[in-house]
Amino acid sequence: MSFTLTMSGVIVGRSELEGRDRASRSARGVFRPGLGYDLAEPVFSLYDNAHGDQAALDRYRRARDALRLQLADATGEPVSFRELHIRKGEAKPGGTEYIMEVVSDDPRLWNAPTQSA
């Protein structure tokens, strides 16, 4: 199932969140940037550059929260989250891969089917 991340109605990107760990309530998957990612990318780069520095992580969270991001499932229903990060993955031929990581207690995430490869 595809999950869509938006900011003020603009699509930031999508992910299948194909890797889900119910015990830790975390999910991750390849993130496919949309038109709005260029606006949000500087905020997510704060997370990549924080390197465990608590003040930098706090600054990142404040900036991310100011974006008022919304995550929705394939039916358009909102999915609540406690944490959400987009980070650069491995460099691939033709561009950079991005990974979306979500921590959520929302049953929509845990009851959604995963897509087989």
C-alpha cells in the first residue's frame, strides 16, 4: 500500500513503507520525492547533519513540525505519526535514493498490506 506525504496539499512524496517492525512501531521504505520535496529537503537535511547532537535534533524537529506534514494511506485517510524522517540512502546510478522512516502507533500503518517486490 502506498503512503503519501503532503505539506499544505502539495505532495512531498510517496513510499510503500515496505519494511515494518510492529514491535518497535517503526516502518521504513524507499521514498519517491514529489514536487514539494524541494521545499522540505532543507529541513530533512538538518536530520542528516545532526549526528546525534541533541540541540541540532531539537532544531530539526521544530523545523519539521512547522512544515505541518501529513501522512495518508492509499485511501486518503490520515495516518498519525510520532516521528518521521527522510534521509539520503545509497547513491545509485542516475541519482540518490531516499528512505522514509516513520514511528507510529496508528493501526492504519500496521493493518495495511505490504506490497510484494
